[in-house]
Amino acid sequence: MRSALAVLTVVAALVAFWYAACVPMNIRGTLVEVERAGAQVVPPGAAQRRGMGAWGLIARNGFAVPATWAQERPRLPAPHQVAVELWNTTAMKKITSKRSLVFHGWVTLSATLLGFVIGTGLGILLAVGIVHSRVMDMSVMPWAIVSQTIPIIALAPMIIVVMYSVGVQGIVPKAVISAYLSFFPVVVGMVKGLRSPDAMQLDLLRTYNASNAQGFWKLRLPASMPYLFASLKIGIAASLVGAIVGELPTGAVAGLGARLLAGSYYGQTVQIWSALFAAAILAAALVGLLGLIERVTLRRMGMA
Amino acid sequence: MTRTSPVIEAEGLDLTFQTNDGPVHALKDVSLTIGKGDFVSFIGPSGCGKTTFLRVMAALEQPTGGSVTVNGMTPDEARRSRAYGYVFQAAGLYPWRTIAGNIRLPLEIMGFSRKEQDRRVKDVLQLVDLEGFGGKYPWQLSGGMQQRASIARALSFDADILLMDEPFGALDEIVRDHLNEQLLALWKRTGKTIAFVTHSIPEAVYLSTHIVVMSPRPGRITDVIESPLPQDRPLDIRDTAGFLEVAHRVREGLRAGQSHDD
Amino acid sequence: MILLVAAFLLWAFGWWLNVRLASGPLADSRAVQLLVAAIFGITVLAVWELLVRGLQVPMVILPAPSLIAVRFASSTDVLWADFVQTFLKGALCGYAIGCGAAVLTAILVDRSEFLRLGLLPVGNFVAALPIVGTAPILVMWFGFDWQSKAAVVVVMVFFPMLVNTVAGLRETSQMQRDLMQTYAASYWQGFFKLRLPAAMPFIFNGLKICTTLALIGAIVAEFFGSPIVGMGFRISTSVGQLALDMVWAEIFMAALAGTLFYGAVALIERSVTFWHPSQQG
């Protein structure tokens, strides 16, 4: 209860800060607009104002402050402008429309999910192999760990273009990027999880003369679940970033990444911000969903 | 129970914790006087408030009723004038500091000069028999040695009062015997006033001039036994009739507290 | 055809060698562990080379490692300029500012239980968001040059660092705090002598996570606009020109920078948190 209040306070403070930041960020553009509309601005003329600080302009033109929250193409749109844009492009548009964020969100989401499923599946398989084969452990594991320190997302543009040149386009190239971005965290996390049972627990199974497979299903796999979910959450976030970045280099026309890029070409800041928030909401929903599954699963298994 | 001037005086002390299962009487109407140079042990089953009492003396808990003075001051004033050294159940040494660095910690906080710090560290290391280990890190030492270092840390700023909360509880019997012997020697040499929480009857009888028996729900004092044992106590005093008689009285006191509870 | 057979044989030989080494008597020594990983890496590279040549894969799909190496060696000046622009200016500046600001914020937050309760969930939430998406906005605000890349990096590293530092500053036991209280230590004495050293493992964990984030932020931000220098710029333009050998050379550069950056932070970590159980394995 107290923490909910604290979170709300912090969020409210952030929103207030955002509104406050809009004023100095947008004041110059706003003054040009209101002056054009016939208002008295001190000092008159954009050239006169060039040398002045934003705060000085605000102090002399207090009347223009509300207008900084209502510009059409502000440098920093106000929270309600983004909220209105989000509402207009989700609830008010048909979802098949090219201007619907639901449509763009789905394009990105489908690539994310496909890639995530492939990446996670392969990641778990490799982790099982690593835990059971000493050669694989020693050969592959160091490279999997090193991969965590490398910005492998830099491969994204190349994958899109190369796959395009061999005739593969649409969802698959983006899914490939999503897959390899989620692959490595899952491998590393899952290996850690499968190794998490301590020596005593393993010795206990040895006293039962349990086979490797029995050890895997009855001890290693259940013990790895908290680690698996932790890496799944990292993996899905990485997958989403992969899908968004995968939409950048080709001049794709659909997807949240395409919306970001188009917005930045045409200076449509409100569109950029709403695409950004759509991506954030999507990420939060995916991570939250995994968190929910985690809680239900772990409770069923008596681990939480 | 005073032969000498009182150092710690508690009068009608009450402490009630508010928990989710309702209020818990950790201490109820506890009165006790500890004289200068006394070695007082607090013994009783878990939940009898012996640790809580010690924490009240150290101003780590606030009593909800009654009064307590340490060196004639409130516990909080005593804490701020650094009147006591506190030894916890675990050594709690900082792993990123050497043994000497750990002993230096309170001295740094209390603003001793660098030269004085060095001198005191050297002195107390000798006092607890850890010369030559000052440069080691805690994780390079055994549990018993770590606990000795934590006692040295409490001794370093030379407070007259030592409050010890089951300091040897986590150690094995053999190490424990050894440390008991050393602690007794140290007490005799320094003449400090020691309040010592334990749940071991032999330990309490072996060390103390006074044994305070406590019982739970609500936490209270049921008996205070003055030890008739001589000042000089070799370890084999524990096999003498006098020792066993005191131990028997403590055990009876604990049992009485227990039956009262049922 | 011969090359394909050679690739297959080489793979089999490399694997056989590693099986022998991994089940050999010295398998637990550090040298053999490094050797096995190196053999695996070299085998992959050699098989890649042989397959590309054997199947005559066109350069625009996958260049052979030897071609990439030649390109790397012949364009060190370009690569160095890109490295300075993207890593030294963009990533490193942003990393220093972002991590520094996060640690200072964490120290402020730590004084207030209420702020901590409120900021930690928000920080965790933001840390999971696709922050690279702020790149077009920040490029718009700070211009095409490295300042906007540094700004993206600041935003990317701030919250993971904040969350780790706040968690670290809480990482003291009740007993350790009680001890400080028995000494009547002031807030800042307790902070510098107890809580800050105790938080170091967490702070370094955050610093290590952020090394990778910083490079990702700096490179991806360049996809949204940059001057004609920089690793992200080079990758996206070389992809456009189908000069894949250059792309791979640049990726190798990025990998090298990322690994060394991480390694450097890990090295400092080892000397600062030598006392922590995780460093004594």
C-alpha cells in the first residue's frame, strides 16, 4: 500500500517534471507561432531572441507558457499530447489501417514472438547439451559468455540486407535477429540454472543410483526454473529491441521501428513519442506476462 | 547485588513489540543493578528477552516503559559518549578490511589520531592473542579467531562496559572452552564490567559473578544467583562440587520459569 | 568439392581433438580450457573459410574470414576513426556521465525509504524497456554528432545502474548497521565505511552490464543519423553498398571493443572487490 503510494508519487513527479521541461524546450518555437498569430512577444522577432536563454524568454512571455503544451510539432510533446495520439492511433483507428499503432505493433510483435520462441528453444537445447557434454561445455560456453559483452545487435542491418538479397523478406529476417538476441542470454542463464543443484542434492540422487535422464527431469530441470524465467525476461526484451532495430535499415513501411524512423524523417515528434510509448507498453506487457507465468509456475512447483 | 558503585541500573523496564500477531511482551517489569567490575550472565530459553535487554542497554531498542541508566546517563547518551563495546553473535568483520583495519574501524569513527590508532590496534591484538594476524583478511582466519578479532574491535576504544550477545554461540565446544578461559583472563586484567548473554549453563556458571535467569512470555527475570566460586577459575573447576551446585541452581531456576509458563 | 570434404574433415578433427583434451588428465587446468575454446573458435573460422570457398558463396552474402582480415588490415585508419567517434566519444562519455549520475542519484534516493520504495519499481520497469528507441528523439535534440550518441547511452545505462546501486547500498546486515550505531557513527561515516564498500560488488555488476549497453546505444543511435564517421554509420552505409567485408571488419572491431571494455571493468572489479566470495573461486 505504502509502496503503491510511493510509486504513484514518483510517477507523478516524473510527469510534472516532463510538463515543466516542455516549457523551456518548446518556448522558442511557440513564441514564433504566437507572434505569427498576432500576439505581442518580448523581444519581437525570432532573430532578436536568438541570443537569449530559454528562462529569460519564459520570464518575459509568461502568457505563452500554456501554448508550449499544445504545439503541433514540439521539440518535446507534452504527456497529454502523446496520450491523445496513442488513443487516436489505437482505439480510434481500424486495426487494418496503416495509421493504426495496433497494426504496427502487431507487425513488430509477431516478429518478436517468432524469434523469441526459436531463440529460446535453441538456447535451452544448447544449454542441455553443455551441461551434459564436457566437450561442448569447454568449447562453446566461453564463446557464449563472450557474446554477452559484444554489441551483436550491430549484425542486424546486414542480416536484413543479406536475407533480402537471397529473396527472404518480411517477418523472417526480423525474427532471425530477435532469435539470436534472445539465444545467448537464455543459454547462459539456463546453464547456470541446470547447474544450480548443490553437491549434496546430486549426491543424494547418486545414492539412489539415478540415471542421467532421471537426474535431469527430477532435479536439474525443476531447479533451473527460476533461472530460466529470469533469462526469458531478459530474452524477450532483447527480442523486441531486435525486431525494432531490424525495421530500421530497409526503410520498412510497417512496424514500430518504421514508425520511429518515419517520425524522425518528417519531424513528427508526437508520432515518435507515441511509437516509443507503444514499444514500451509492449515490452512491459511481455515482461509482465512472463512474470505472471513465472509466479504461477513457481507456486505450482512450490518454489515461491 | 552491588558490592561496588552501580554501572547499569534498570527499573521496571517494559518493552512491547507490535507484530502482525498482536503485541509481544519482550520485557515486563525488569529491574536489575549491575555493579562496576561485575561479570553478569543472562540465561534463559529463546524469547525470554535476554538479547532484547542487552539491546536496550545499548540503545539499539527503545523501552516502552520504565527507566534504565548506563553510567548514570540514558542509554542513548551512553552510546553517544561511547561508553560500551558491543560484541555480536557473529564476528561481523568487514571482509574488505584486514583484521587490523577492522579493529581500527571504531577508532577512525571516533577520531583517534593515526599514531594512537596504531598503538591501540597493537595492544588489543596482543590482548586477544592475535599478534601477527593484523595483516590477514577475515576470510583467511578460523571462526574462533574471527570472534576474537571482533572482541578486540570492541575493546579497542577502551570503554568500561562490554556488552556481549552470545558471542561464542556459533563456535564448537573446544574453541568455546578456550575462548571462555581467555575472556575470563581478560576480564580480570582489565576490570571491565561485562554483560554476557548465553544459553549455555556451564558457560554462564564458569564466567560469571552473577547469573540472571530469565523466562519467556512475558520476558522477565525469575532469579539472580550470586556465584560463590573464587576469582581464580581454571577450566577444571567445572568438575568441582561447588560448580555443579551453582549449575544445579541455575537449572532449577530455568525449570521454575518453564513450569510457570505452562 | 575437395574443399567441402576438407571442411568436414577439419571439423571432425577439431572435435576429436577437443574430446581428447576435455576427457584428458589436464582437462581442469586453465591452459587446456583456453586451448579447447581456442581450437573450437579456430575450427569454426577455418570451416567457414572452406565452405565459403567450396560453395563459392558470393561476397554479398557471406565473405570469407580471410577477406575480412585483409579488409581489416587495409582499413585500420578508417576503423580507428570510427572507433574514436563511436567508442571513445559516444559510448565512453555517455557511460561515464550516465553511470556517475546514476550512482549520485542512488545515494540521494538511499537517504529516503519512501523515495527508494517509489523509484525502485519504476527503475526496474524502465530498465526493461527498449530505450534505444529514444535515439531519433535525442538525435533531433543534440544533433548528428557524438553528443546525441552519448545522450542515448546516458539514458540507456542510467536505470540499470541506478537499480543496481540502490540494491547494493541496501546490502548490509542488520548486525553491521547495529555495530555502526553502537559506535555512534554519523550518516556519512556509516556510508563511507560500511555501505559504500558493501555495495561495490553490486555497483560493479551494474558497471559491467552497462559496458555492453553503452556500445549498443552508441552504435544503434548512429543508424538514426550521424556524421560520415562512426561504427554504426560505417555498418549501415557499407551494408547499403554491399561491402560486407567492411561490415564484418567493423563488427569484429565492435566485438573487440566490447570485450576489452568489459574485461577492463572486470579487472578493476577484481582489485576492488577482491574480498567478495565471487572473486575467490
